[in-house]
Amino acid sequence: MVELSCGHTQHLRHQPPWQSRAWVMDPVQRLEKIGQPFACGWCAQGSVSDNLGD
């Protein structure tokens, strides 16, 4: 689970239904992803979340 800069959260699983993220199973590759941009699917859909605050 990551918290994105927009305030939304995102589960990053190794076998999600529509995406392949094999890197989540490799500790070295996971470390390389820390701090890298990750597009928020909720924002792309225009969704609002309760965890965004005011």
C-alpha cells in the first residue's frame, strides 16, 4: 500500500486483475521504485476520496 502525493492510497499487488507488477516481488526492484512518480487511477477518473482532508 502506498500513499500518493494527491492523498489517495493505492494497493500494489504482484497479481492485480489488470496490471502486471512483477517488481513488487523483488526487494531490490521495490527499493528502486521508492520516490518514483506513480499515476493515480482515482485522480484520472476524477474520484474524490474521504482521506484527502479539506
